Amino acid sequence: MKNDEIHITYTTNIHYLFQSIVNSSDDGIVSKVLDGNIKDWNKGGEKTFITVQKGYW
């Protein structure tokens, strides 16, 4: 393998590792873009947002 191929493989593996950690977490995890808008969230974040929308928090 060339160095570029190794880097791409490593980066891809890290991406999937991070994705599995976020998706399996019960904690609310959200990602925002620089302007402050929420871009994405996991299931824990979804539970948090639904709670806030219903006024339970």
C-alpha cells in the first residue's frame, strides 16, 4: 500500500469507530456548524430535543 492509501484506510476506520461510539451512546450528542445551527444528532439527542419541545425540561 502507498502512504495515501494507508491514510485513507486509517481515516475511514476512525470515522466508523467514531460513528459507532456516537450511535451507541445514550447521551445526547449533537453537531453544529459554525453559525450555530444544529447539523445532526444521535438517538440520545433526539430524546433530549423531544423532551424540550414538549416542555418537560
